[in-house]
Amino acid sequence: MVGVPGRSKACVTCLKRKKRCDLEKPFCGTCRKARVECGGYHRPRIFINNTMEDHNKQLTKKERGTATGTSTSGDADSSRSNPSSGSDVALLMSLARTAYQTKYLDLWWQLYLPNGQRLSKVVTSNAMGGWLDAVHEMNFREPVLEKALVAMSVTAVGKQEGDPVLKEEGRRLYGKALQSMTGAMRDPKRATSDSVLTAVRLFSFYESLFGQSEDAAEQARSWQVHNAGDLALVASRSPYSFISGYSHQLFCDGRTHLTMSSLRRRKRLFLMDPEWKTIPWLKRAKTPRDHLIDVVMDMTALFEDTDKMKTCLDPLKKEFLRQQLIDGFLTLKHGLLTWQTLHAPDYHPPTNPDNLPDQVSPEDLTGANLMTLFWATAIVACSNLDALCRPHGAEYHIEWDLDEFCGNIVRTLPFFCHPSMGLFRQHIAVYPTTVALRYICAVGASRLVDERRILADSLYSPALAGVRHFVVSMNDSSPVDFLK
């Protein structure tokens, strides 16, 4: 409350840690030096709606009085002077539930959305986010989706406010949402609906944001489980079912994280088959992001074939498989070059991370998303080509400076740390950050010295705490701690 004597202006984290806050914004220097997540300075009051509980107590008391033939007020006609029908009770409970959900959902969107505002069409077509309209439309039509969204909201607010009670309540609601999914999957009509598919994706997003545990790899495993369910739901439907409406946008958005999941598992993704790359776009033109994901997902088959080649015991067959892989990665590189020529946005990483604009523009958001995805995939493709060719003395032409591409990713991370980016950053920062981390590990300490420092500062900033936890969970062979 502004102007109240004695009310501390310190950030939430310093208050809880009982440390002296330097009041630096958007995140205080005290937290940054201690490498702990700064909770910021916004401390909205959390009001718990007790309408349902209080009304239920009154109703139970009244029912006891009726059952014994007495009135709780001592007036035999009190029930007629203050009538309460079953429909009245249902209405009150419904209103209470809606008020509770609305409050936390509003807070959730403020925490999640870049600039706390609805995403523009530019962003939803090229940087994900189209599923948000579907959530708003389907939320109250599917109980599982409703529960998943409320669990996400309560947990996010609890984490932002450093409130263990709210965080625990969010986890409890999340568990109940998972239980509800069992019933939804028994109903063939619900199981193949867009709303259940959206709920599963919320589950995987929940794990990426809040799934940290003592076992670092557990978060990635839980994320993979939900992605496997997502993949099974998509496979149970025809590509024709994703031609238009929310189904199409859900399909386009979902391809990104399903591709990343398949790359981690090093297994071929059926979505790279021709019918899945063409039929869903019979009524709509592909966006630059759609074309780029078409190329990226081809890597899933190359990863699987690489593992087969490594375990092959026949020298002649192994060499044949190696040559096939070289051809495959060269084709992939050509696809990336074509995309760069035809679709790459005019985006350049920030030169001064301390001089970012007050808000994230749609153009910068989509540019950062697309180009970091492109740079990361180019690094992966060329690194695999190098591993296949160099030990055998083979030569191949590379058009790119991979150190520069890695540097571009790293210099974009302060943009992802922008306080206005919101939790949306979790969708777009994990894959390029993981690739940059592995590349810097591979080239050694003598190269990319400045980039190593920027990467460490970014990963240990409060804004990227969630990304860091998830990268550690995903990135078994490249520990983040070496950057300290």
C-alpha cells in the first residue's frame, strides 16, 4: 500500500531472506549476486474465496435442523422467510468457483504473456501461442483442461509470490487434473478432442516450468511422458483432422515441442512423413516457422540412423550407412540454406543487453524465436557432419561460421531475460540454450570466452531460472556448473 509508514519496498525474495535489498529494478542486485531467483517487487494480495466453504457449512447446519424437525434460528417458519432451493446452491457454488478461477487465471496470463498482453497474429503464426485462443474457447467445456489450467495458474502465482501454501495447492490441483485425464481417455470422443490434446500439452508445459526435483533428470523424464501421450493423441487422428480451426493451430504449435522431444529420444518422428507435412495445410499457407520445423524434424530420423550406424558390426555396411548419413545431413543443410534465403527475418541480436526497450515487440519476439531455432539447428547439423567426415579425412563445404551462430544465440539470451518476456520464454529459449551450452563445452575454454561469460550470467539470472533447471534436466552431458 503506497504511503503506509513502515511498509518495506524491498523485493519479495529479500524480504523472505531478511536481506538488505538495493531496490534495483527489474531484479535486485542482492539476489543477482547471491544467484537466487528474485521475486520482484509486485506483491498483490491473495484473497481466498471462502464462499463455497461457508455456504456449505450453513447448508449442512440447516439440513441437520430439518432432519431433526427443528430450525437453526429457533423459528419454525424461518425456512419460508429465507428460502434456499437446490438451484440457488448450485448457482452460488458456480459463482464462487468462477471468481476463484478468474482471479488466478488473470494473474497467470500476466505472468505468462509477453508484456502481459494478448499475442498478436504475427507472434501466434511464427512464434507459437496460437493455442491460447483455443484455451480460452475450450476451457469451460472440458473439465480436464479447466483443472490443468487452474493448477498451472495457482502454481505460477505461488512461485512468483514465494508462497509455499499456494505452490502446494497448485501441485495438488495438478495431481487431480492428472487423475481426471484417466476418465477422459476412457471416452473415445473426449480422447480425440482438441481440448484433451490441449490439456496434455499443458501438462508437459507444467513439467517444464515447475517439475524440478532432487533428481534433476526426473523433470525431463516427466516432460517426455506427457509428450509421448501428446504424440499418441495426434497419431490417433488423421492429418485431415488438422486442416482448419483451432485444430490446425494446435497441430502447428505442437510440432515444435514434439520435434524437440524426438530429438532428445533420438527417434524418428512420424510427423516428418509427406502426408503429415502437406495435408494439414491444404486450406492454409505455411508460415516461415512451419517451413523451418519441416527441416528441423528431418533430423530426428538422422539421429536414429546415426545410432544404428554406430552399433553396426559389419565394416562394409557401416561405411555404407555413414555415407547415407553424410548425404542426409548435407540435404538438411541445403534445406536450412534455402530457408535462410527465402524466409529468414531481419533479426540481429542485441549489441547492448543493458539498453533493451521497455517492452518486447512482436517483430523482435518472432525474429529471436525463428533465428535462434535456425542457428541452433545449423550448429547441430554441421557438428554431426564434422563428426562423420573429419575422422575419415573427408571434406565438405560449410557456408556458416558456427562460432558466430553460437554467439548470436548467446547474445539473444539477455533478450529472453527481458522482464516483459514473461514465462513465454520457456517455449522458445530451452532448445537454443541447450545447443549453445553443448557447443561451448565442445570447443573448449580458449574459444568464445566472452560468450561463455554472457551465457553464465544469463543462465544464472533470476529470469532464466526455470530455463536453467530444465536445461540441466535435459542436458546430461553438459553440466551448467562449469560456467560458474
